[in-house]
Amino acid sequence: MTEHTTTMEEHPVHCSVAHPDAGGPCFEPFAASVYGLNFCEAHGLQAALGAALEEQLEVDTFLERFRDRGTNSPVEKALRTALMHSGKTVSDQEHWEALLRAYGNAPANVREMVAEMEADEAPGRMSVLDDLLDTLHTLHKLQRVAYEEWQTYLVETLQREREHVAACAAVALEHANRRQAEREAARS
């Protein structure tokens, strides 16, 4: 009996993004793995930056316990230094750019849904964009915990929801960027 093995060239691994709201299946080749899921370059960068932001916020929340009024404790300084050298420090702007690159081509139904959500925004309440970005953060945290607990099915299930929310967030971010550009143009 002859053993048959396959290579990546024979059966390439594609990106795991497949939600219809994220544009359907992504057939770009595998470039990165986050939470054990395969992603193309654009989706992988967004997932990795989102995961890094989630970890940063987790550290910041943890550090709140060590903060003195107006002074930095030695524990906080040590943890901040460790975080800086971990190579995972990410800005919101970096994540937003990756979000637009990965999910900026959302289908018309997603664009309509986000426009309806924004039309219902109430003054003094969290904006649709902020709510979607907060939801993305929560989904990243849930995926991280599920991945750490070897709950592969849960990671995959949460990924489908994250793709939907990411597509909505990308549309809301486009709208926010457009409104900002219009305000700046009006001031000029």
C-alpha cells in the first residue's frame, strides 16, 4: 500500500472569513493564524491587531488595581515595561485602518443596516461606531478565553459573529471618517 501525502500547493489553505456580511468566503491564501484560525493577510492583520488591543485593555484594567493617586507604583512600571517590550502595543488608529482594509467592502445590506442604526442614534448615548468597536473588543476577549480553554467550536462560532460586527464597524468607521472630512472641509 502506498502512502499519499498532500502539500499546501496541492490543497492551499484559505482564509477562514466566510460570513455573508463580511463579503462571503474569502479565498485569499493563508497568511496568519489568530486564535487557531487561518486568515489571509488583511483579515489576519485586523484579527491580530484586535487581539492585541484586547490584551492591552486587559492589562490596563489589571493595572488599575495598582494605581496610587497621582503616582506610579513599581508593579505598574514593571508591567508597562513588559507590555512595551512584548511587541504587542497597538494604537486604535492602526486597528481602524486594518479594519477598513479587511472589511471595507461590506455588502449593501450591511451598509443599509448600519445607516439605519446610525439614524436611530440618540444624543448623549454611545455612538453606533463606539458600540460596534466595544462589541468587537468583547468578542476578541471571548475568543481568547475560548482558545485558551481549547474550545475550538466556540472560537469558530464567535468568529462568525466577529466577522459580522467587524463588517458593520468598518461601515460605521467609513461614515465617521466621511463626516469628519466634511466638518474639516466646512471649516476651511
